Amino acid sequence: MDPARPGIPYQPVIEALGDYPQKKFYNVSKLGGTKYDTLPYSIRVLFESSVRNCDGFLVKETDAMNILDWKTKQNNVEVPFCPARVVLQDFTGIPAMVDFAAMREAVRNAGGDPMKVNPACPADLTVDHSLQIDFSKCAIQNAPNPGGGDSQKAAAKLSPLKVQPRKLPCRGQTGCKGPCSAAEASRSAGQFSAQIENTPILCPFHLQPVPEPETVLKNQEMEFGRNRERLQFFKWSSKVFKNISIIPPETGMAHQVNLEYLSRVVFEVKDFLYPDSVVGTDSHMTMVNGFGILGWGVGGIETEAVMLGMPVTLPLPEVVGCELTGTASPLATSIDIVLSITKQLRQADVAGKFVEFFGSGVSQLSVADRTTIANMCPEYGAILSFFPVDNVTLRHLKHTGFDKTRLEVIEAYLKAVKLFRNDESSSGEPEYSQVVQISLSSIIPYVSGPKRSQDRVAVNNMKSDFQACLNEKSGVKGFQIAAEKQNDVVPVQYEGNEYQLSHGCVVIAAVISCTNNCNPSVMLAAGLLAKKAVEAGLVVKPYIRTSLSPGSGMVTHYLSSSGVLPYLSKLGFEVVGYGCSTCVGNTAPLPEAIRNAIKQGDIVACGVLSGTKNFEGRLCDCVRANYLASPPLVVAYAIAGTVRIDFESEPLGVGINGKSIYLRDIWPTRKELHTVEEECVISSMFKELKERMEKGNKRWNLLEAPESTLFPWDLKSTYIRCPSFFDKLAKEPVPPQPIENAHVLLYLGDSVTTDHISPAGSIARSSAAAKYLTSKGLTPREFNSYGARRGNDAVMTRGTFANIKLLNKFLGKPAPKTIHFPSGQTLDVFEAAELYQKEGIPVIILAGKKYGLGSSRDWAAKGPFLLGVKAVLAESYEKVHRSQLIGIGIAPLQFLPGENPATLGLTGREQFSILFPQELSPGMTLDIKTSTGKAFNALALFENDMELTLYKSGGSLNFVARRFL
């Protein structure tokens, strides 16, 4: 929407911005007096959006006033929200873009200008769900070719970048000592080496540029070959649609790109300023709240609605203020802080609410800490966790490439509308629904083990806890070692030196960053600790199986750019690959002498890793105690060589000149970490990503795609097809017609979920979708999934109600079948619906309570619509799904309280006639008659005039399409 269009009610509060008079904004802080000043920052963003987008129809003045009266209206009203932008990943983005392409076709056919059809809201679509690992270092897998035909030939046609077999001087996936080679491949045998993210091509050991790994090139080649049709469609979309940006494959994951490149903090359109905000189809969307950007994840149909220019509606939420005070323990890592805050928020019952952080402790958290906490929302049930922009945010933005003028504008605007948090003063804090106080001083570092991840042990209690485990009976924690054997020592010869193994000795130490990619600080902490340890003269015993397995090449990149990778390598922590390794049991065998000594002395040996799994015997059959710890603690325990150590009173070892070195002597401070993180790592990461985004990649740049205004649909395609949503598009909508003599397609019970309704997962060989694909010449191994074929309505419609767990009361047992009553045949749901449509017979669905539970899915509404369903008659609905039915043009009807098919004596085998009066109104009661003579009433669940308008227009797609006629 144009933020400064004429005729809207709040134009009088449009002002010029201080030293930048050419820039304008709505000074919403001047509305409502002191009410605005007490609003939580996140609610202020909702309020600004309602003021800026108020048009009297989609967003009304009463909506804005309800938000301003948040203190009394929270949880009592629903409000619209128009985000500044949307983010989609390719699986959910493909049906949205197919709909826009089909809309262009329909507008042209109805006499309109198809070039006017563009997303109304800026949208970024990241193609990050296409990559599959067909090739690994150890083997080339004969993977399915979902597109059909000869995958290698298809790939070759697509891209001139042929992968020629060659000997790589340094693959970046194996340990190498001395000349770059594939030496010591055995250390990482069995691990996947494909780098899923686009990574800097750098030898992790020698820090020199090297050729791209052959497996990466082959996987990328397969990706472009397999997904050729989809990628060409996306390329066409990027050329012809305004307001849409396609982020090509090999760039990164949606949530990371959203954080690192797409976030604006403050939007600027035609010199008009307003807060950045976003909704999207990625579950990690909440991460942006750590930047002070309001955002959360929604379903595909809601995202598409926003792209069409309509708001998201939500109950005006409660906002829980989370006050952070005190100072964290020096040994507490970012992950310790994040997990502790997550635990306390879970206990505070913040489900379904906004969480907003304030207090003196907030300034101690880096932006990476904040985004990690915000990313954990699903763990504690909040809709989002919001960190208002402050000086920490501005410093971070400076390092990410924001120029001085842009930063000045952002700061001046946010201060003008009171969206900038003063981290030096606690006066004037907003009012909250409730306040949760968390003292950072109470957060101490923990490890988990020795057998289960839920058994947490404070690091300062580790020595005594392990002793207790030796004493305890064998079980979830105990090892039942006799008291007289608890101090046994077993000498062992290894590489010409004698060592002594005892209970608690560390034999495996693995630094794994798979769960820490969005927060570099813990990996940097491990690197800085290693640097200080090497400089102090500390070493790791050579028999300890050490390894470093970054979650992505980006982790290697920032360890390299900060200069700590050689020190990790010096202690034995060398990059072994990019994939799940130690925590899934992919550790190389321990040296035979060590294994024999452990077994001979019945030693309780230990593994320490920074992964997620530590079940007994998982790392190695002779390692009985396994602890999960932060990356720097993994390095510390490796240096100590035992878990039976009190870090406070006992030294890690003896350094240069015989000096005892304690953990506190080499542990990096939070200030050191933040300095390295911001100045060395963040700036490097963002510069590299920016260059990659602007340059694109060769395969995408060379990919041919049409440039026509209308998409040239390929009738042979099994991935992209023009849907029939607009087949009846006309300049004026047809008034709702009565539903006469409708048969019941399905008679369902309670708690029917979107999983039951909407296609998901693999395509069963006996399904209607499989029959269709087979008729197109595809074999079962080429079917791919419903998710990959969301751009083909023929597949998706056939998959609707194809869940094998669907319980249709007509059949009395779970099956994706129904009865076609005119013929009496039991058929696939699609086949029965197709027969009804050929016969001109409308169909409805009968259902029980909570129809449409589960995650939001666009095809849970689109599929039934294309099956010919005119109405759903249920006892109650999941609210989001009810609105989705309206948005596609299906009437949601509800039995009156206390009534249902059983109480009304309905069998579902009757035919139903439903009369829609000419003047429909919200909450109206409709008359329903059956072929057996029964008559009853039902509620039409239209809650407001906007929903009625959408339904009368044949759904939101047709409503928007008519704007272009």
C-alpha cells in the first residue's frame, strides 16, 4: 500500500524527519496522549501499521483505537496487521507465484491489463528447500530422479558447468597435516561432506582458496537438473513481477538470508519511513525479532493473502515483559543464557503471547544472543520474543554494512516514534500484561549427562556428581563401581609415551556446531580459549579423539576470519566435515591400545561433545559416560583430560615455565567475544553474503527463462500447471447462489486436521495422484512429494483427503475413500468428487468439533474447493482454517449449540439444500432442508463485512483479480 495516499484519516500526523525534511512518517506518538507511551514496543509497531494502512475497509479506525486501548482490549478483540514484507521458501512460494501467474492469465482473458497484476506487498522468496544429498565423499548414491527422464542429460542441458573428475589439492573435508591432500580420510569416513549452504571455498587447515569440492558441484548440478521446471518458473517470476525478489539456490536458508540480508529495520518507500515487519512461511521467522523487527511465521495461504494486499488478523495479544537484570557468570556462554531464559519462560506460561525484553541485562546480550532467544519461541510457546532496537542493535547494523546516513535516519525515526529503547535508562518502561524477572547472575553453566541429555549438571558440581555416578547403582546415571576400584589407574603406551587412564578420563572430545549456527559466539569462545591455551603452553593428550564438525562452511569461515582456527587445529580440533558426525555415532574408532586399556581396567571413560545426543554407548561402545557441553567447555575438558576436575580450584595443566594454568586464566570474556564477533566475524559474513546476493551464481545467471508477460504453461509439465481458481472471473461477482440437492462428499468426526485434509509427504503408489503421474509417464521413484508438486493443482487436488488415516463415517474404517451415492460405488475421494462435478451435483462436508486443526496449509482450503465443495457444516472450527475456507470461497457453516448430525438424526446420505439470502450479514442463521424432509438451522460463520465481501467475490483471489479489471 502507498503509505502516503490521500483520503486516509490519519494524514494530519504525517511529519518531516528532523535533519532529513525530505523524509516523511506518521508520528503515531502524538495519537492517544499518554496511552501510546505505556504501550509495549511490539504493540506500538502494530499500532503504527494500523494507522498507516487505515482505509476504512481492510483496516478501520476502530481497529487502530482498539490497539491504542491495548491495556483493556488485549485478548478481547481481533486486529488486522499489514506487515511491511513477506518471506517465503520455495515449497510454499511456488503455489503463491503460480496463483499470480494464473491471475495474470485470467485478467487478460477478462479484458484487463495483466501487467498490473503484481504482489501488493514486497515479497522475498528464497529457493532453499531444493537441495538433496545425492553425492557424498564416500559414495555416489543412485538417488531418484523426481523430474522423470535422464537426470544427467537434463542437468547437462541446463548448465554448461560440467563437473569434470579431478584431483583436488585440498578438499576442505578431511584432516590434513603438511601438504594439502586427502590424508587421514579415515578420520571422517562415513560422514556426509556436502556443504548444504553456499560456503567460502577455503581450506580450513591452510586458509588458502581451493577449488570447489566435487561433491558440492555434483549436488548442485543435480539440484538444478531435478528442479529445472520450478527454477525456470521462479526465474520468469523474478523477471516479470514487481515487488518480488527471488533468492536463487545455493545462497542460504530463508531465515539466515532474512537475518543477514533482507532485514531493513526501518522501511523506506518513496522517502516515507515506517517500521520493518514481516510474516513468512519459515518456522524460524521469529529470529528477526532480535533485530527489533516484528515478525512471526504463518501459513502459505495467509502469506499469499498478504501478498494480495490483505492483512493478517490476530487476537490483540497479551505481552509478557521479561526483565533481565544482573550480570552473567564469566563461564556462562550465550547458549547457557539462551537455554536458561528459555526454561524460565516455559515455566512462566507465555504460550500464545508476545514476549518483550527490557531491563539493564538486555544490553549485555549481543544481537546474535537476541536472535537465538527469539528463535527459541516454539520451545516456550510464545508467538514472538521482541527486543526493541537499541545502541547494541545500531552497532551491529554498522558492522553489517549499513552506512552512516542510513543509521542516522533509522535512529532519528525510531526515536521520533518512541520505538528506540534507551539502554542507559530504565525510566518510562512500558506497561505489560505481566512481568517475568530473570537475573542473569543466577545463570550458571551446565553440562548434561552422563547418559541422558535431560540430566543437567552444574559445571562447578561436575567432579562431585561424577563421583556420585560411580557410587550409584547401574541405571540412568549410575555405573556401580566398587569403592576400592574408583581410584584405579591403568597405564597405557601410546605413540612412544606412557599415559594413565582412570575413571572420568576423556577419550572423545567433539566440537559440533549443528545447533549453534545462528550464534557464532560459542564457537568463537572455543576458538579464543584454544588460542589462549596454546599461547600458555597447554596441550591435549594425543590419544583423545578430537574433532571439529562445523554445521556449515560459514562456521569455518568465521573461525578462519577471526584467526582462531589454527589454534583449534593445534589442539587436535581439525575440521572433519560438514554433517552429523559424533553425536550420531560416526566417530572413528579409538586407538586399539586405548580401547584395550579401558576394557582391561573396566574404566568409565568419557566423551564430551557439543551436539545433541549422548546416550550411553552411542559415541563408542567402550565409552560409557557421555556429556553434552558448550564448545569452549569441550575444549577445556579435552585439555584437562578428565571430567573429575574442579575448574575453580584445580588447574587444567602446566604451561610455560611450569606455571599452573586455570580455566579462568584462558576463558574469554564476553567483551572479548562481542568485539571479535562484531568486528571480525559479522562484518566479514555480511560482506560475503551481500556480494553473493548481488552477483548471484553462474547456474542461476545462465538459466534460461521466458520473459513474456504471461507464463507459457507447458501442458506436459507435472510440476507447474495453471490452476482453475479464476475460470469464472468476471468484472462483477455473481451473488452467492443457493446450494441445492448437495450430496455429502465426506462425513467426518472430531479433530480432523489439515494433515487429514491437505496433501503432505510422499505420494502413495495406490493414490489418485499416483495414477495421474503414472499416466504422465512417471515411475514411482520419480513421483517426488506433494510438497515438491504444490505448483500442480492436478496433483494436489487428487491428494486432498488422500490421508490413509482419514476416518470417513460412511466407511467405518480409516481409508482415503468415500461413497458416490448416485452409483453406490466406493471410490477414491477425488474420483467421487470428479463424478459429482461431471453430473453437476454440488457437494458439502459434514464434520464434528475442531475441524481444520493443525498447521496452516493453503491446499487444505484450495483442495476441497477444486473438488467442488461448496460448504462445510461442522460443530466447530479451528479459527485460522475457518478464515481460509472463506478466503477460497467455501462457506463455513456451524450447527447450532447442542446440535450435531446425531441429535438431528442425519445420516449424511441425504441431499442438502442451503438457502443464502440476498443480504447476508455476519453471524446470520441459514435455513437447511434435506431430501428426507428434515429442516434445521445453522450459523453462517462470517464474522465481519470483510469476510462477507471476500466470500461474495468468490474468495480473496478473485476479489483481488477484479481490482485489475
